[in-house]
Amino acid sequence: MSKDGTTIRRRRECLDCTYRYTTYEQIERTELRVVKKDGSREAINREKLFRGLVKACEKRPVSMERLDRAVEEILADLHKDHISEVPSNLIGAEVMDKLHQIDPVAYVRYVSVYRQFDNVGEFISEIQSLENRAMRDHMQRRLFKE
């Protein structure tokens, strides 16, 4: 089994010539479809997901490899439920959660576009909630450290 659990490596042997070789079996996923707000459906676009993460992380110290891995993690999470159609708001929530883990500035950028912030007050509110979350997380870590 591979580290991410999606590939199985097998050593095999030809029964005729006894030649040994390796095969890799990969789980074949069903195609995920996005259900948009207007009810239309389309195939999930990995590149579009990746471009959104890249745009949010522009000029931030986040590697392309990390963003590529984030896209894979998001898609794996969406495939876990074994459903063929995913509402767009669920995908947006997964992206926000992943960006929150990767870079807080990129997270605020993405959220501002995704939630269509209209004024500075919405930015301030989101940043304050981030600070409150960070403080809560810090306090919890201190509690469990001692």
C-alpha cells in the first residue's frame, strides 16, 4: 500500500518463464461532478481548483508542490463519501479549510472573493475571527502540553 493509500504495489512472477516484475494497482475513482448554485452540473476541474489556490497564494511563501498536494487532498476528501455529485459550496468549504491550514493571508484572500465581501468591515470581522481561533488553538496546545 502506498503512503496515501491509493496505490497497491504487487510483486508478481510469470508462471511460464519465472520472470519477476512489479505492478501498481490504483483505485479507479468515479468522475466527480459539481452542482453549481444555479443547479447546472459539470465535471470537477482540477486545474480550476489549482488556479484558485495559486491565485490566493500569489506572492506568499507557499510552494507549488504544497498547492498541488492540497488539491489532491481536497479531491481525496471529496471522493471519500463515494458520491458522484458535490455541491459547489462544499468544495469552497474544503478549499477554505485547506487554505486556513496553509496560509492565513491566502485564506482571507480566498474568503473575500468566495463570500463576495462588500466592505472593509467584513475583512476586519474575518481577520478577528482568525485571531480568535489562533488564540484558542494556542491556549489548547498550552493546556495539553502541561
